[in-house]
Amino acid sequence: MADGRRRAYIGSFTAAGGPGIVTAAISPDDGALTALGTVNGVPDPSFLALSPDGRTLYAVSETSEGAVAAYRVSGDRPEPDGPPVPVDGSGPTHLSLFAGHLLTANYGSGSVTAVPVRADGSLAPAASGRLLHTGSGPHPQRQQGPHAHQVQPDPSGRWAVTVDLGTDSVRVCTLTGGALALHREIALRPGSGPRHLAFHPDGTRAYLLNELSPTLVVCAWDAAQGLLKPLTELPVLPGAPAGDAYPSGVAVSADGRFVWTATRGEDVLSAFTAEGPGEHDGEGATPGLRLVGTVPCGGHWPRALTASGRFLYVANERSGDVTWFTIDPATGIPRRGGAIPVPAASCVVID
């Protein structure tokens, strides 16, 4: 930002009483958040993404119609930059920038959409491409059909990777001339319900979080072939869940030493250290993970978490707050710092 202050942008569910998008200042000393302003441009802006230059903020509208919106970032309150753009899919839950387009993972319709991004960061008035997922899984309620939950570029920028909870699979895609095409589909354990994936900064591995079973899968990633290979699956909790346990988000530290997950129901954060070697993939060993410990998330129903330097931020949907934590540099275990109220909070992105 022009004033030198770092900011956090917090999404929320307006249908559940959320304020829309909240902007907050970040204290460089302790990571504390201070609310600055709110914009309510589209219903249910549940997931957000910033452009690489930090000048444009993008939001999904997680509704049955499905849309995305762009906001110009120049002060404490982002300003709408053009009207919302339909994504030709229902219930978009995630979005990311890839190859000059804004990609959305549409949970309700089980599809991925590409919306062109203009040179100034604004959105073209119509989607240019859509890829429909197919398939199902064994869970009788959650896996009757495809449910794309996340889409993001790999670290090389060559591939778009989509995670589908309904089909127990990850798809690796290309985007050419605005058209999405399937390169490869990787099958995962039936009934695992994959939700989110985070790449290690070295670009050779990834961590895949399952929602329908509280586990984390260590994967090898081959950017040359566009190939994800699951290696080891481990629990995100130290023992059997006391009740419902639905993992929601995974984050990796910038130096790759630590991995964190959030689990709803249990309402905890789990801290892992990267160590190894882990299982062999036929060409060498991929470092594994060790669960160091869990801490309370600071609220109820942690929907998403974001790592930024020495701090970790958690959006607690049902308690309606965003909690920040300081990360122990030796163990990676988060220590709670404080919280600000944000009803129906769903995600946090940092500039």
C-alpha cells in the first residue's frame, strides 16, 4: 500500500450475517488486526484473492448463481471495479489467478471456470471457458457428484490444479486461449473427500488436506510432467476425534519448515514439522511430516487459515471472529495473540 501499512482482507457470508469484505491493518510488531472499513459489493464473498501487484482484490460470490467481482485497492475500503461477472457455475468456493485469467472452483456445479482479466486488473464481462468435472464417491450425502473445492496454479505456473471433494481426485489442467483442458486426473483414497492443497515452496511436493477423513496426504509434485503422486497419509489429530472433525484449510510456512491445518468441530490448529525422509517414490525420498501438537483455534468452526511471516490468521466462521497467532520459530506451534469480531468470517488474505 502507498502508506506502507500491511493489510488483511477478510471475507464473510452475508447470508449468515457477515458484513461482506472487511479490511484490517496489521501491526508489524505482534500481527494484531485493527478493522479499517467494510465493503458489501456482492453476496457471500466467502473467498478472496489479491493480484500480484496488490492493486486489485477479487472475490467469489458463493451463491447458486455464482459470480466473481473485482475491487480496486487504494485505501482502507476497496472500491468495486466494474460489475460482478457470472461464472457459469454454482457455489464458487475458491478462486486464483492463472495465465491472465481468474479461475473459480464451483462446488455446487462441480466445475472450474476461467474469467479473462484485463491489463488493468478488471474482469471481462463473460467467462471464456469452463471445465466440467465428472464422477462420484462412496459418501452417500457428500459425494453423489463432483464438487470442485479449490483451484490454484502450481509453483511453476504451468498447470492449474483443482481439488474435487466429490470425486476423491485432483485434476491437473492447462489453459490455452481461454479454454481449460484436462491434462491428468489423480485418484485418491475413496471417501477421503479432498478439500484443499498447498504446495511446498521448493515446488517438488504438496500437502493435500482431506475433509471427510481428518488426514493430510504428503504428495510428490513433478512440474515437468504435471503429475501429483500421493505418498503418505497421516492424521491431523493426535487421537480419535471426540465428535465431528472436518479439516478445512492447510498452510505452509514461507521457508517450508512448517505446515498447519485447521479442523472444524474439534476447533483446533495442528502444527507439523517437515522432516524425513518419507516414503520413496521410486526416484528418491520425499520428506515426511511430524505432528508436533495442536492448539485451540481461538473460536468456533475455523473455516480457513493463512500464514504470513511470523503470524498465522484464522477465520472462525461460527464464532464470528478472526484470530491471530504468533508462530514459535523453533517448533512451529502457534501462540494466540488476539482476535477481532467479523461475523460469519470465511477467509483471510494478506497483502
